[in-house]
Amino acid sequence: MSDSLETPLSKVKRGPNRAQYDKKTALEIIDAALMCHVAQTKNGQAFVTPTCHWREGDYFYWHAHSKARNVKGPIDEPQKVCINISLLDGLVLARSAMHHSVNYRSVTLFGVPELIEDKDEKVRQFKIFLDKVSPGRWEQLRPINDNEVKATGLVRIKIEEASVKFRGEPPRDDPEDYNWPVWAGVVPLERQWGECQQDPKQNTVHDTPHSPNAF
């Protein structure tokens, strides 16, 4: 796979100065995020579905019910989907309303989903996903059964057509506004997981899970 993910489709037209196509940067953002939005069309209508995702090597995976639109649709009628992953890093407060912004990192991917049907591979991928959510938890759980594997659809696309877009800087005000008497700068967003809240139906004490690998 080339280090560049740029194609005519993934090339950013609006704000190209904030775009890049470096595979390493794209993978870092994909791995840092837990949720994405899958966009597709059916009978001329656009649909966007939020879902959790994970990655192994050069492949981007997501899962849903086996009959769900974002799994079944692109397989029944093979079509390219568009997937976006976004991480908000901070608020950019300027001296004018026009120049307020946000600092962020995002990846937009394109590809035709491939259905994974082999049972052993599905189970292996589910473990990879759960290890992203809570490292080491898979081994502690009640083993997955055949009905659960069958009911869960698993698809992937190869990471070979994508763009990265980001902003990570102070406000950019008009020169004549720099002396305007109001605070300006960046309010960073700091992410951390809160204290675990035990299921009220659970009466016994167990070790709390490890912190997730993503936000």
C-alpha cells in the first residue's frame, strides 16, 4: 500500500491547506477514535450511521446486526461508502464571531465494504475490537456463542483512499481586530474516562475493567 492515500475522490477541495494524505497520520487518528459515521445511499436517499470501529493492519472494520443497513446494504448492492472519524481537540475563541473555530483531527475514508463470513475470523476480529474497548476483557467474559456470531455482521474496507484534515493553532483574526478588548485563544478539550459505575443488578464485587484504548 502506498504511503499516500490521495485519489481524485479523496482530494480535499475546500481548505486544502489543512489537508494531508499521509497513511501514518490517518492510522493514528483512526486508532485514537472509537466511533465513526458510515455514509451510504439507498434508492437515492443518503443515510449516515454512527458505529464503533477498529483497525487491523491496512483494514478498517465495523460491525452491526447482520441485517443492518450499514452492513447488509453495501453487500447486497456493492457500492462505495464514505466514512468519517473526527476528534475535537479544542475551541478556538477569536476576537470576532466570524473567526471562531475548533481545533480538530479527522479522517475521511472511501471504499467498497467486504463481508467477513468465516466464523473463526469473525470471532478473532470481535476480540480485537473488545481489546480496543477494554484491554484483556475478552478472556473474562462468557464465551460468545454461534447464534451471536451469526447475528453479528462484520465488514471491512481497505485503507487506501482517504484524506486527513486538521486544525491545531490559535485564532486567526483580521489584523485590525488584534487590539479588540476581549480574551482570545484556545480552550483545549481534555479527554479522560470517569469512575466506573457498577451495574445496580450486580451484588458482588469484581475488579474494575482496564481503561479503554480510545475515546
